[in-house]
Amino acid sequence: MEKEKDTATRHVWERLDEEERRTALAFCDGYREFLSTAKTERETVDFLTERARKNGFAPLHDFGGLKPGDRVFLSARGKIMAMAVMGREPLEQGLNIVGAHVDAPRLDLKPRPLYEEAGLALFKTHYYGGVKKYQWVAIPLALHGVVVKGDGQVVSLVIGEIEGDPVFTIADLLPHLAKDQMEKKMSEAITGEALNIIVGGFPVAEREVKERVKKAVIEHLAQNYGVREEDFVSAELEAVPAWPARDIGFDRSMIGGYGQDDRSSVYTALQAILQQDVPRRTAVALFADKEEIGSAGNTGMQSVFLVNFVAELAGRCLPQYSDLALRRILSSTRAISADVTAGLNPSYPDVMDKYNAPLLGHGVVISKYTGARGKSGASDAHAEFVAFVRGLFDREGVVWQTGELGKVDQGGGGTIAYLMAQHGMDVLDVGVPLLGMHSPFEVASKMDIYMAYKGFRAFYRSV
Ligand code: MN
Ligand code: MN
């Protein structure tokens, strides 16, 4: 019992020797770089694919059959991906899956985004995921994404990330004239239709043209990217914070950056599976899209992607593939739903139950359930599986704590856990506690990031 008490109250920093402290900090240097470069779901899957190939993984469809130690990956539409390292045990014994999500809250451009008003050219946006809209004004924004032209040609854009690039922004109202705005509720003070991004201010020379600033932007897009105004209809352009991830604090103990929900899980799960040589049970890292809007679509966790991936593995491993065999594999699988949770914010302790709130720097968080108002929407892991994971973490030196997403009836949230559980597998929510989740600059402790990695690595080795 004494050990468990320690786990809940002592900082990870105090529990590591000098060497492991250095290892943890170095691990987070790579993580910070990743956060600064992969800011969209497509960029994240591109990053994962590149790292997979560099580390001996090959496309699943290159394999006729599979043997222990084989490293494979599969992706769909550039937005969802799975990696596997084949284990020594037969697939029917089940897989060890760590599942994270690659999408993050942001501002998407509307299909007809460009207009001119008050001498400025602007883009209309429709926010994606649960954002506090007031956080997205008066900050530098970068544009990432693709424009697919009528003939199918794909134009990839990243503007606002490198030195010398321009950035974009949404102008807020000055305090001098904000009397009415300041009296509104925070949820209404900035409306969705006010999230309009300033993209240009110079007019074209021709005086007879009606919207001369808008025209200048259209000409710029045509000249520099070969993109026409109507091409926005078939585009996915996302406005994201233009800043890189940074160390936070005099002691550099934390990382601040955009998209740590859920790229903290993505990076740690990736590094954990790259470490697997020939595991006992087949190890799978799953990276899903669309979690922030309900996991819908053919790249979200509600889709058949995971089942199809496991079927593709089974088809290459089993002497006789059958639906029954597939069901047996899925229902004997163990999974971690890797996602972030809320850390206790010292300025807002009242939204948490202090006896069940995770603290930054105190380890990776095990959440038996998520959900809201009576656990609604939760997967709620079985006590037996929670015991399995905590026992494993204790044996492997993974510092962990328990957590609950806020006080009962204060709010709540969900992850992909319940969608994985539908296939019969045991699933537990495990992840990094954040401050300012879903904000343009989320805060995580380096110690928790490192412990997430260590935890996922241990999970992959578990039998
Ligand atoms: Mn998440
Ligand atoms: Mn989220």
C-alpha cells in the first residue's frame, strides 16, 4: 500500500536517477520538435510514415505472409494509420494496441472563404472541435493543408511557419469600444461568424475592379500556387497557431505548444512501438482522425479501419482466415486508449475533485472512465484490467496517477475507448495531464510525457 501512496503524491522528478532524468529530457527535445512540425492530421500521418519507414516498417500490402518480428503499416486517405510489430504468439491470443488520435481543434476554412470588407480581404472559418473561441483571436495563425483542383491535382500549403513567412490573424475588438462585448458571456463575446482571418490589405491597380483587395489575393494565389478561387470548394485548409512548441519555466520542466491533445499520445506511442523487436503479443499503434468531432467518417474510429487492419494481419498469418477467428483476435485484445486528460490548474481548483485530480509532473494518468453526468459516454474499464495495467506499470517503473476529468457534473469528455471496446477488447484510458487543453498553447510536464512513453513501451511488452 505504501508504494501506491507514493505514486499518488511524489513528483516524477524525485523518483528518477540522474541518468533517467537526462533520458527523459532528451526524449522531450524530440517531442518538442515533432509538435512544431506536425500540426495537422495529414502532416502527422506523413511524419509517422516517414519514421516508420526509417525504422524498418513497410507497407502491409508488400507482405504476402507475416512472421514474428515483421514490421508493417497501413494508412488510409493520409489521415488514419496503424503500425504493427508481429509477435511470437498466435494472433488468436490477442493484440496489444495503443490507440491515439491525430486531429486537433483548429479553424477550418469554409468552402467559399474569401471576401472583402472595409478595405481588407478575409477568410471565413468554421471551427473544428471544442474551442474556446476567444482564445483564437489576436494570435498569429499559420495556414496548413491542401487544395485539390478540379483535375485532381493536389496543392499542399504551409504558410506562416518559417522565418520570413507572413502569418494571418483574427483581429479582436479594442477595449475602448468593447463595452457591449465585455458584458456578454465568454461563450458569446466572440461568435463563430466573427472568426474571420485577415489575409490581405493591398488592392490591385485596376480602379474599375469592384473588390480590389480580394482580387489581389486571388491573383497572388494564382501566381504562387496555381489555385483559383473556386478551388477552395475542394480544399482542406486549417488555420493553426503559428508558433513553435517551447520549453516552459525557468527549469524548462514543461512544454507549451499547440496540439498536445493528442499528439503527446501520438509521439509517445510511436516511440514505444519503434522500440519493439519481437514482442510476445503483436504490438499495434493506431492513429485515428476525427476524434475531436465524434470519431465519424471513414478515417475516424467509428469506421472499419481497425477491424480491416486486423483482418489484413489475420489473412496473412492464419492458415485459415475466418470471421470467427477475426472476432476471437479482437475480443482477446488489450488496448490503451491513449489520450490526454485535465491536470489540476492551480488557478481553477474548484472544477476538480482534489482527491481525484491529476497533478502535472506526477506521472501518466490512468482514467478508469471518462464521460459526463453519470459517466455518460464512458467506456469504464473493468477493475480487472485496471489492476493489470497498474500492476504492470509498478513492475516496470512507470510513475502513474489516477485521474478523473473534473468534478462530477462540472463537465467531462470522451476518447476513442468506447469505440475500441465495441469489438470486445479490454480498453483503459491512459494519457498525459494538460493545462489549457484545446487552447492554442497547451501545457504538459516533460516528466508525464516521458512516463507515457515508458508506460506504452511496457504495455507492448506485456503478456
Ligand atoms: Mn484527445
Ligand atoms: Mn480533445
